[in-house]
Amino acid sequence: MLRRILRGLLKAAFGFEACNAEVLKSPGPLLLVPNHVSWLDWLFLYTLLDLDWKFVVSRQVARRSPIHRLLVFNRRTFPIDNNSASEVRRLAEFLRNGGRLVLFAEGQISRTGTLMKLYEGAGLLLHASGARVAACYLRGAERLKWSRQPGWRRWFPKVSAHFSGILAPPSQPGLSAAAARSRLTNWLRDRMVELQFRVETAHGPRHLLEAVTETAAQIPGKTILQDAAMRELSYRRLLAGAELLAGRLERRLRDPGRPAGVLLPASNAAPIVFLALWSLGRAPVALNFSLGAAVLCRCLELAGLRQVITSRRFLEAVRLDPAELTRAGAEVICLEDLQMEISAPAKALAWLRCAIEPRRLWRLRRKRPDAPPPGPEETAVIVFTSGSEGDPKGVRLTHGNILANVRQLLAVVDVTDRDRIFNVLPIFHSFGFTVGVCAGLIRGIYTFQYPSPLHYRLIPALFYDRHCTVLVGANTFLRGYASKAHPYDFHTLRLLFAGAEKVREDTARLWAQKFGVRILEGYGVTECSPVVSVNTPMAPRHGSAGRFLPGIEWRLEPVEGVSEGGRLWVRGPNVMAGYLQPEADARFRARAGWHDTGDIAAVDEEGFLYIKGRARRFAKVGGEMVSLAAVEESLAEAFAHLGPEFELAVLSRRDARRGETLVAVVNSPEASLEAMRDALKARGFSNLWIPREVICAPELPKLAAGKIAYPALERMLERRRGSKE
């Protein structure tokens, strides 16, 4: 009776619901492991459990007050002494005898709102008892006033409890008790993270516009964006600006349903344009202005663009003639012109409407009669691959893809409401779009947008001035910032993520020694929205690209001549809807959702991913497969004393005797052929792995994300050879 009364009260106060709670009725011994985010977690679970369930509690807690003693010592609890190793045997014996326990394996209330570390006592208990497990995810409880989540909290947020199926811990034959304990603890945490991701996907917003406005409704006055012009945008101003722009664009955009090009830097204007287009049922095409006019026009033609939204000031800054776009058949729509059409009263009225109803933009999108029903399968953005090995491909990413990738990251990375992101990546880069634009707006985290990652002196100073805590970048950029920054510029930096290219040892060492910061390397591809794996503070492994995100399946296909690892294929909810190119799209659709990353990789027994290099960046020298990336990495470490300005690339060239031979391109004459030979031999490489020629060039061509542009480098060498002949 008491439990039914309490359940009714929780339903009235928090809209409390339980999903898949029937697993709690499963007969026999069972261990229930929920996340721990508030002081009321036990109460929500208490109303769902039969009388034979017991909560594992700490005797040390009982010493705090008479109320704690009342809660700790009763017939529904199993008190234990945290400092006694024998308590695990008591718990294991209770489970083996058919007992049913609730264990908060984190040992404390989360201070981030996400899953913290699990104490290895949980793994030891599983190893000792062999008990079956059910994971539980308490959704929304982290926003209770009785939580320790820093940031916004509410008296009565909506709370729900979601239960996994019955899980059988994997056996650990041949392992010591310590190793088995660690493996089972990690296994349990993985199951809890996967449950969180599945629940958020099933019960969270299904459209990016809905996700942004849902967060905005909770914290409408929070400053969420700022750019290099030092203009601040709260959620109210952001949504009001998007609504006003949508009204202007609705009159200018032709051909309903056709995508619209967006040619803008990382700034406050870009998210406003994206939100406005989504509210009109249009898919934005993020155009890469660094490709040059010729390639850009080919991208316009491939995407079928007839109109491009840009800024006149920006076109002048990047020295792009709008006539080039016009000749390609695209009308140029400048934001400055649209802004002039909006009156001051209209701005005030839009701000007032969004202040009263922050979700108004989403509701307008749903009510628009000419727009298709909004859903996760709608195209959220069309981006183009980097073109590091050929012409860029057009990639269609849906709202479901982007939301899945953001949720995958939030399930494993412990960001809080107080974190501040510093984004230097361009919005046409999939990582810059997902992490630099969408993640902050969805999670409610302040993001500073900076238009160029190449300002090595200015960016550290701005980071220091804005007191940011999260930075994302590529090795090339991070090396440049570290070389120019004051040792105190990054004193607030808490999370430093690197992708796009492999992090060099000298870069990681420089950040660790100068700033005391660990670089968390990740791996992603545009087709995967883009993050596939990432190192986290919870699970770091130096030299790896981290562990796969929840919800991602992977496999390695054998490659001739490669003894360790294979060609990496992935599948998951974050994998694209398809390509714009018909031939490439047909190949992708024939693979049942599997995407060939084109990378050679290895995965260790703990699930950490190691990227060996692009499949195309292997050369067959004298019958042996040689990784050009491995040669580059070793040489970069050998010549680290030349400073962060040193650049190096290794290419292959056809050879009549060996099949292929290696050529090194450097920007410093100090990196001589003899020095390379000595360095590689000292590291155990055979003669086949040693370049036969060194070419010195003042500057190596690079992509906007910092990676070497190998096709451009090949063309440069071809021109060089042609001029000599």
C-alpha cells in the first residue's frame, strides 16, 4: 500500500514512469545496478521493487545523523563496511542463496550528471557470485534539486526509470581475480552506457530543431554563443534571430524542398542560418570555401544548389568573387541584405514571442503545411569529405545521425553545464558542425566560435580571456597553439580532444610538459557524423584512438600483406544516409548500412582502436606492405627537435625494380636523407621502409582541417618533375 501511494505521489510530482520494469519480477538471484544522480534515486526504485529486494548501503553513512541511521538500518537494506574486503563475500553469498540486491556501483552521487567510475567491487561481486545483472538508467533525475549536478536544476523535472534486459556476465577463464574484476567492471559500465544511449535515442527529441528548442525552454536566458566579434547570443536571441531569418528566407528561397547552400565561417550567424533552414524544412549544404572556386563550383553542381546564403563581408575576407558562384548557376543571398529588411519593431516582437514560448520555432516547423512531417530521417546537413585523397564526396547526414553522434559522445564524456567550448573548426568540417555547433546547443553549453584555426598567437589569448574548458582541434593546430601560447593560457582547459590526423608524440609531450594537459585522441570520418571512437578521462589509452562509441558495430577485413589488423568497417545510427554521387551511393546501400572507412586498423582485447593508416597510404615495396603513415610518424618524432614548424610527408612512387619506393617531402633542409636513414634504422625499420629521395619544399599544401592534402602534394611534385625534364 505504501509503495502504491508513493508511486502515485511521484507520478503527480515528476510524471514518473518505468519502462521494462517487468525484468524486476524475474525469478532467482539478481543484481540491479542503476546510475546514481540524486538523493531520491532510492525512492524512485523503492516504489518498483518487491519486498525481497535489498539496497546495499554504507555503514559509514549511518554515522552522519539519526535520519541516516534510520535509512541505513532497516529490513530493506544490506549494510556493509566500505573498508572491509570480506563484505564482498557476504554480498556474493547472499546472491548465491537467491538474494536480490540494488547496488549503486558509482559509490556516490554523480557530480557531472553522467556516469562516473564504477568501483571494482562491483566487478569482484560479479566474479565471486556469477549473478545475473539488470542495469537501470534514471532519466531526468540529474536535474532534481536533490542532485549534485552543477548548473540548472528544477524542483519537479520529469523523471523516468528504464531497465535493461537480464544480462549474464561473461566468463573470464584463465584470468586472475584482479584481471577478472577489472574486466567485469568495464563490461558492466559499457552495458550501462549503452542503456543510456538507447534510452535517450528512444525517448529524446528526434529532430535537431526539437532538441535545441527543448533545451532552450529550460534555460532561455543563458548565453549560449559568442563569436570573434564578441557578440553574445542567449537562447532567446538565437531563436528570435532564426525566426526572423526564416521569414526573410521563405520569401527568397525557390523550389520547395531543394537544399540551400551555406557559405559561412564559424560564427554566431551560422547556427542561426541552420535553425532557420530547418524550420523551413530545408537541408543546408555546408560549403567548403577553402577548396578554391573551381572545386566549390563542382560541389554546387553536385548538390544541385540554386541559392547560396553567405555574407558579403566574409566573401571579401576569403577573397572569393561572388560572380564565380553566379556563373555556376547559384544566386547569392547575403545576410547583410536580409538584415536590412528586418525592422526594429519586428526584432522586438520576435524576441518577445521567443521569451514567452521558446519552443515556438519548433512548433512553427511542425505546423507548416508545405513541409513534410519532421523526423529523424530528414537530411540535417550535406557536407563534403575532406578530399585528402581525391575529389570531395557529398555526404547526407540526417537529424537522426547527428543526434545519435551527440548522444554517443555525451554518454561517455563527462561535460557539465559549466563547461565552455572553444570551437576553431569550420562548420563545413563534420567535426566542427557536430561538436562545434550542434553539441553545445543541444546540451546547453556555451560555445565560442572562432573563424580560423590558423591564428596561432590569437587563439591561446582568446581561450584564456574566455575561460574556456573544452578545446577540439587537429595535431597541426595544437602544435601551433602550444608553440605560441603562454604556459598559463590554457590553465582552465579540462578536456582537449584531437582528431582529423594522428597526434604526434612531440605534440602530446609538449602539451603535457608546458600546460599539464593530456590530449584525448579520437577517430572519425565524415560519413559517421563524424566520431567513431574517442579516448576519455574515464578510459584513456595513449597511442590509441580510444574505444568505440556506444551503438557502433565494427569489423576488420583482412588485407593482403598486412599481418596486424585489417580494413575497418563500421555500422551504427550515426552512419550517413548516403552519398550524393549515384555510384558511391549505390555501393553504400548495397552493404546493409556498413561503411568502409578505408583505414587499416587494429583493435586490442579491451576494445581500443589503433589506426595504422589509410589503405591507400600503404606501398608495396619489394613485396612488403609499408605504411607511409608509420614512416611519417617515426620521422616526425626523430626530427621533433626542429620545432613545431617542421612538416613532413611521405609518398610512394613507382619503381621498376622494387615495385614502389618512398619519397619524403620536408620543409627543412636539416632533414636530410642520411639523417632519415639513421633515424629509421635506429628504430628497427628495414631498408624497404627508408625513403630513397628527400625533396625540400617551403610549404606543404594542407586542408582546412590541418591534414596534408596529398593529391595537391602529388600534383606539386609532378609539376616539379615536369619542369626538371
